[in-house]
Amino acid sequence: MDALPIGELAAPLAAAWGAASRLLLTAPTGSGKSTQIPQFLLDAGLAPAGQIVVLQPRRLAARMLARRVARERGVALGSAVGYQVRDEHVAGPHTRICYVTEGVLLRRLLSDPDLRDVAAILFDEFHERHLPGDLMLGLARALQARRPELKLLVMSATLDVSGVADYLAPAPLLQPAGRCHPVAIQYLERAAAGGRAPIWETAARALPALLAGVPEGDLLVFMPGAYEIQRTIEAFRGVGAARGFEVLPLHGRLSAADQDRAVSPGARRRIIVATNIAETSITIAGVRGVLDSGLAREAGFDPRRGIETLLVAPISRAAAEQRSGRAGRTAPGVALRLWTAREHEQRPAYTRPEIQRVDLAEPLLALKALGFARSTDFPWFEPPPPAALEQAEALLRDLAATDAAGRITSLGRQLLRFPLHPRYARLLLAAAETGCLPEATRIAALTQTRPLLPPARDPAVREARGALTDEPVPGDYALTLRGWAAATAQRYAPAFCQAIGLQAEAAREADRLAARFQVIARSAGLALDTPPATAAQIGRALLAAFPDRVARRCDQGSLRCELVHGRRGELARSSAVHHAPLLLVGEITELDDRHGGVRTLLSQATALETEWLAEARPDALRDEKEYRYDPRQKRVLLHLRRCFLDLVLRDQIRQDVTAAEAAPVLAQALASGALESAQWPEAITPWLARLESLAAWCPDWRLPTFDASARQTVLGAFCVGAVGARDLKDRKLLPCFRVWLGAAAVTVLEREAPTHFTLPSGRRRPIVYCPPQPPRLAATIQDLDGLQTTPRIAGRRMPLTIEILAPNQRPVQTTTDLDSFWRTAYPALRPALSRRYPKHRWP
DNA sequence: GAGCACTGC
């Protein structure tokens, strides 16, 4: 690694530092800026009082840099030079240079909004654009209004500097001469076999040419995930030119020992097949050639459906640059990209920053605590998508963390005491109410680490793990808690951990986290000395945090589930609760399937009893006086009832009343507290009796009139082009089909989704849709229009399922092949359907 | 082949 030419930079940096409060510096990763710039600022007296804080995206980097700078200056670590990461604080009152991870500074800001002891903030590796770094930059800029002497220096490698320069203006740009070795870039001459061949086959075909151009040193191959890495290694076995090479995998799920093996030099030349972990986190010495698949798994969040995504996508040009650079760290190198030069130009210039693609509830709550009641008040470097902000606002409202005007409540401030997503913080407060706080702190902790019990392929491990379920287990969290407790009892004996496949490292980290949550809980006055919790206590607490994650198994033969808000997915095969008809799922993730489409995986499931939904009482959700009579609390209750109605009534309603028609009516009538059961068909009266007891909780609500515009019509036939929406309305057709696209049921509303209903007194009450409601149907229909066989939403092919519905809305038949359905299956079925269900007008 | 890239308080 070459030293930064600090001498050439010293004069301009010193001059700019005096004149400007914000500066921008671009230099490649590993140029020495992270260690040299802070020392220069200190030695030149440019930060005479206060700390120079250097923000790092990773804990390991913060630790290593502090260690190195302390050594260079001959001081003890934690004295003049220190660091702070989540688990460690190695710094003191005399610390002048402090390396901290981005989240740590955000936390510090929450307890000390002026950061009085900080003289300068250096944003290192800012081009990585992690969410906390982005947020911190905006906060620091805003803070300069109160503390004009605070200096900001943004350091980045491949960032499009003009955007930051504009944001920080006036900010001088410093650009020292680069010192990297040249890397020759090669592209494929023709697109790989029409893009049809698996990426590992393309890689194996290209390997000999690359090896011929790299006579010495190791080779680094980038693949999107562990599965592709495995297939690549197998494919390389058949390549003659690779004989004599040691071929090793490298990804985050490997044990520390296996990762070390891939990083440390061996006797033979090596080919290391890695994920993105080798792009930024792990540096491998001696790499002279890079083979780049051009693919990466990219995390995202769809605010409309409230679903996380993890999909394989082409990397940006900047990321490809970063990957190629891995070949030129010690000597000139070669990089072969498995795409054409022409395709390269069509790739996005930069990876979408995190703030554009993740759930914003947690940062938004922090902003509100810091005085930015509305997200538009905040000086975003790049504002997040409005839909994501709306979703986050709605979630915070539903958790009672904010009031109707979007201001933080005292409950919201309580949530913020925990370094957790507001949902999990909410889980802890609810757990204190239901009496399962110790268990809940452990559940929250294990969601924040690597999986403690990752899915096992080894039959011996599976069998040993089976012993954990000798007694029935109410959920996947509960199963992990059981394995974790057993391992704790054995003091994490390696033999035991290995036998059940428990990741001791992750468990120890979770131990520390749970302990920390308990310290915070105790200081907040929450009761921790409770007897071992029952499944009901834990289930009810989980419901308060995840009211929109209730799911029901569609049938016993498959793992398909329906979720509230017209979503659905597939329960993870590895889940421990295959027996339960009603579930609460902790995670919903959309993943690639093997056909170029997607599937929605439901994991971390917990079995639910209908009674917990039906009998969830206001006091189970009570936190403090100000919420007891707050309408917002009723919203949560109303939502729970809707879950109940959606899922339970659908089985019970028959004959002429369809669930889609009845549910909103019932929900509103129910909320009114004055339901007259005589008005309803006999089949549903047993359920109404239970519902009436729910309604009794909110006696001040009155029966609303049912607004016909709220009636829903299933899109089905419209989508496949058989019947137009107008036909459905004019001819008063019952819905015959329901169409599922990915996780979302596509339905159409006759008008816009209603926002209010009217009480007999004439007063209007808002209808609150928990995220991600109501669906934006107009947009959905446009996306679908004209797409007969391979509907795409946002460029991604969505699995299409069509259900033929009986008048009671239960599916008669299901198909996934639209073409053959429409050509053969449906025409063959139609006569029978017409006889069986004459009420339908079958197209 | 069926969980799933990388981080972080």
C-alpha cells in the first residue's frame, strides 16, 4: 500500500481548512488518507480543541486504523488515539483522534445534540453511501448552523463528486495524485450465449484466457452468492488451465477459520471465488487477476407491499471499477468482465445508495427526536423516495411512536432508548406489559446478529437439532432460544455447538446485545424479574410489534400462506411451525427463484391462536396514560380486528355474502360498537357474537353507514383481458378470478380507496390502512396492461397465479400458466363451471 | 438448491 503524498496535500489542505467549514477530498481506498489526514490536522494545529472523529463504515476498520495510528504516534490505544464501536469504547477524555462507526456517532448525537466535544468529523469511505453516514452528513450540516466552528471533511474514492460538492457548497475539492497500479480491463466480445447460460458456465469458459494473461499471482472471482460460488468451483474443476490451482470459496456464511484460509497465502497459486465481501470488507494480498460476473445480491424494500427484497442484479460501473481495482493493489493486474463493453455503457453509473432502498422507520424516528418533525424539514443529501417516507410515517404512527401530526410521542422517545428498529423496541415495551421481557430481549438480540441456527444440510446436525423439538415448539424464535439456552448451559462447548450447528460467535454477540437491552430496560423501569414466559405472552407481545404480519396457511398440502393486506408468500421449509394454521412472521423476503422469477419467503414464524387476535385487549397495548384513550391505540386494535376478520371470517362466510364485501363492512360496524347482528346472514352470527365483545372495548364509537364506494371488486378477469373494469361494474359481475402477482393479490377498487367513513351523527372518521395499504391500483393496472404471459413490475418478472373463484370467493382451481389456462384449461372447464355456479357470468 | 449479499447502533 503506497503512502499518501501528504506533503503535496499539506499546504492546500491547511489553506482550505482555515477558509472553509466543509471540504471534500477524493483519494482511492487504501491510499493512506484514513491514517494520515487526521494526524496532519492534529499536528498542524488545525483542530486545537475537541476531537477529530473519523467515521468508518465497518467495526474492524475502526479498530485497525486506531491501532495503527496509535502505533505510528507511539501512544497507548485509548489515550490520544482511540476508537468506539458497538461493543467497545476504547477512548477517554484525552482522546484527540477517535475512529467510530457511523451508527455510534448517530447514537452519540441523540444524547448530545450539539456534539460539544467534537471539533471535526471526517467521513471516510463516503462513496459506500451507507444510510447512517448519509443521515449523519445531513445532521452535521444542520448542526453547523448552531456550531459554525465545526469542520466537516468528506473523503471518498469513486463518488460522483459534483453531487456532494453542490450539497456541501461552498466546499473546496482536494484531489491528491493517485498511486494505484494500472489494471487492464477486458470485456467479452459478444454477449454470453444470448445471456441464457448460467453465470458459472460463462466464467469457466472465460477462465483460460484470463489465466493466460496473468502469469503469476492469485485470481479473484466475484459471484453474487454462496450457491453460485459452489457451482463455479465445480465448473472450474473441468477447466484444464485451472489445474494446479487451489480453488477456494469466500463468503460471509463461512466460519472465521475458512475465511482465513481463503485470505492467507498457500503453497499453490489460488483462485478465490468470493461474494461482495471481497469488494470492500476483506482485502486479499497478491491478487493479480479479477474475473467479474457483474452480478450481486442487492437488498431492497418495497414500501407499497411492505416486503424486503434480496435479488440478483447487475452491479454499477463504479462497483465494477472497485472490483477491478482489487487486481492492482500490489502490482499491475488484469480484470476480465463477463459482459460486453457495450453492455457496460448501459449499466448504472453508481450503486443506488442505501437510503433509496431500505425501510426508513428507524432513521425517521431519530430525525423526529432531533427536532425534524417532518421529513421535508431535514436537509437530505439525497432525499429518499416519498413512498418509503410515507410507509415509515405510517408504521411509526401505528406503533404510536408519533402522533397524528407526525410528532414524536413520549412512547416514541422510549422506543428510541433501544438501539433497535422501532418494531423491536416496541416488542420490548409490549413484552414488559405481557410479562416476557427477558425472552423478548433475547429475541430482539438474535435478530441483530448472524443466524444462531443457520439451516443445516448435515443429517447428523438435523437429527441433533430435532432433539430440541422433542417438546413442541411454538415458533422459530422459540426454537432458537431453546438451542441458545442449551448451548449457554454447556458454556458454549465447541462439541455441543457443532453438534446442533449453533454459531457460538453469533450467540456470544447476541448475549452481549440482550444484556445491553436489559440494562436499558431496567433503567427505564421495566420489569425483568418475571417467571418463564408462556407462548401466549410472547405471541401477544409479538402481535403488538408486527400487527401487519399475520399470515394464514392456504392449505395443509403446501407451504403457501396468505397475509393480511392481500399479500402472500411461502413459509420457509426450515420453519419449526409447519403445524400451525395461523402465523405471525418476523421476516418477509422476496428472493429469486430458479426460473428467473421471484418467490416470497416467510420466515421466523410464530404460531398464533385466534384468541390472541380476537381477545387482544387495549391494556395489552397500553404503555402509559397518554395512550390509554388515544384514538391511535384504537387504530391498532381496529387493525387487529381486521386481521381477524380477513383471516377467520373468510372460512365461515358462505352463500351470497362474499368476504371481500363483508370484511370492510364488518370491520367498520364492529369498530362502531353498535352492531345489530340481526341484519346479517345467519351463517356469520356465531362470529358476530365474538366480534361484539371486541366492539365493547370502544363504547364511544357509533355505527357508521356503509359507504358503497368501499366495496372491492376483484380484478381477475380484467387483468387477463377477458372483461373490462367497466363491464364488471355495469354488468354487476361477481368476480370470477383472482390474480396474484408475486406476493400481491391484484384487486381493483371501483373508485379510489376510501379514506373516511361517516358516522350517523355526520362526523367523519378516518380509515387507517396499515402499511402497505391501500394499494395504488391505477399504477398496477398500467404495469400489467398488455402483458399477457410475463408480467413485470419494475423490470422484474413476477410469478403469476390465477385462481378461478366460486361465488363464495374460494378458489376452485389454480394455475400458473396463463397461456395454457386461457387456451385449453379454462374452455374445458367452463361448461362445468356454468352448471355448478350459474350466478357467475363466466367469460 | 431452496433461505439470504454486505454492513451497523
